[in-house]
Amino acid sequence: MTKRTVTRAFLALVFLAAAAAGWLSHRLNTARPLPATPYEFAVHPGSSLRAIATQLTRAGVLPDPWTFILLGRLLGRAGQLKAGHYVFEDAISPADVLDRLTEGSVAQAEVQFIEGWTLKQVRKALAAHPDLKQETVSLDDAELAAAVGAPYPSLEGFIFPDKYFFAVGASDLSVLKQGYHAMQQELDAAWERRTPGLPLATPYEALILASIVEKETGAAAERAMVAAVFVNRLRRGMKLDTDPTVIYGLGDRFDGNLRRRDLEADTPYNTYTRPGLPPTPIAMPGRASLDAALNPADTKALYFVARGDGTSQFSVTLSEHERAVTKYQRRK
């Protein structure tokens, strides 16, 4: 073979390699229309690059599996694929698909916990969520608290009411951990801002009081006044006399109608029969109720009664309170 022939052959190979590289680059970087908009698919833990390439090729997202596999191996990303639920909204190239899968740009879902919810309501919302992996359904409240890492017999009151985002397929336990740590931060911050001299020995007692304020407050502007009534009663050693704690103590027995016999039946949560705070929170307080419990209004009020319009009438003396009860509760 002459030198000229070798040169021509080499140049031909270079040309072919360049053409192949150009074709491959075009194929990998050209966005393809999706088979459906949006297009959703799941990458399961342990899925291989080949399996994913085959799955997406069959769906029509990739033009073929081998160019995608080649790209992943050339870039050293074959072992970097992140499991999760992915959603593609627009036409996408194979190179962009690989970027999304290795960056873990998974779709997010959300769940919202509302101020005043109980732990039972939180667990019900998590159990009903279609995008969560259920890991806590079989756990009782004590086991659940231990799984989250809380040094309490229950998480009642310890999940901060907020909206939480998570990757589709995440565990319900991971969401509870988010809520627990969020409440710890909120409670610690509120405790640092507290008014000196409160009859509350620990942040846990503050959380209990805040949960009562959350359930007792009809008008947001009255939270600090409601908190002040309970703080004033605690200072004097008076019973709190609050219906929400009795209702919580009744549990599933409460049918929506609180009767006299319920108020007279002694339970750990009956603040008509027992002085001081109940043993645990009765609901999830929001930030405003935490702040109100730890920074109550400056008042001597010891009583309040609902006016029937969402607000309350506050009174300092029992005689004033009885007149307010007659006016607003006994008119009929």
C-alpha cells in the first residue's frame, strides 16, 4: 500500500469519525416530542442504565437505547441515576434526559397540615396521600414518636402546621420528621421570645398551652387575650375550665354535642375537674398561637364567653362573666 493510499484511508476514517460524531451529537441533543404531555415515569431503586434506556425508547422518549447508554457510559454517569418519579413537560433531548436523571430532578408532591389538627388527623391525611410510601400505618403513637426521634410518648402537637413538599414515592415518615423538626424550631424560637415570669416551666408546657389557645380562639386578634386568661388562671391555681380539652379527652366518644355529664366526668384532660394544664397538647398550634401563649396580653381577665359571632367577651370578675353568659348564651 502506497503512502498516498494510507493517507487517503486515514483521512477517510477521520471524515467518517467526524461525521459519526456529528450525527451522534445531533441525535443526542435534538429534542423529541413527548408521547404525552406531561409525560410521567418512575425510576425504581437499582434500575440500570440499560433498563431505563429500553423503557424510554419503548415509550418514544428516546430514539434508541444504545446512543443513550453510550452517552451515559462515556460521561461516567451510568451509576449515578437517581430513583424517583419524573415528569417531563416539554420536548426533551436524550442528553437532557440523562441530566435530569442524574441530577435527581424528580417531581414533587405536597401535603398540608392545618392549625388545630390532631395527630390523628395528620396520620389520616398521610395515609390517604397517593404519592407517599406508607411506612407508619402499623405503628402506634409511641412507636411513631420513637421512629421520628421524639423523646415523648406521642407526637401530639409536635407537627408544625404547614405545607410540606416531597418527592413522589417518599415515605410518610420523612414528612413527619420534617414537621417535627419544624415545630421544634418554631417552639424554641418562641420560647426565646417569651415574656418573663410566665407560669410555664418548660417549652413543652408552652406547647400544651398554645394548643389550647389554638382550639379556643375564634377571632385571630383575640389570641393574646385568650392566652392571658389561661395564664392568669394558672397563676392563681384556678382550673382552666376549657371545653376543647374535655372534647380531646373524650376521643371517638365525642359526637359533636358536649353534655354536662362530660364536663363532670373526671379524665386527665378534663380541666373542669383538674387544675393546671392537661398532660399533653390537644392539637397542633400555629406560630400565632405559640407567640400568644408565650406573650399573652396585659390584662387581668379571668373569664371569656363566646358572643356568637366568632368573638368573645372577656371579664375580670365572676359577676361580670355571669352577666356576659346571660347576655350571650342564655338569651334563648
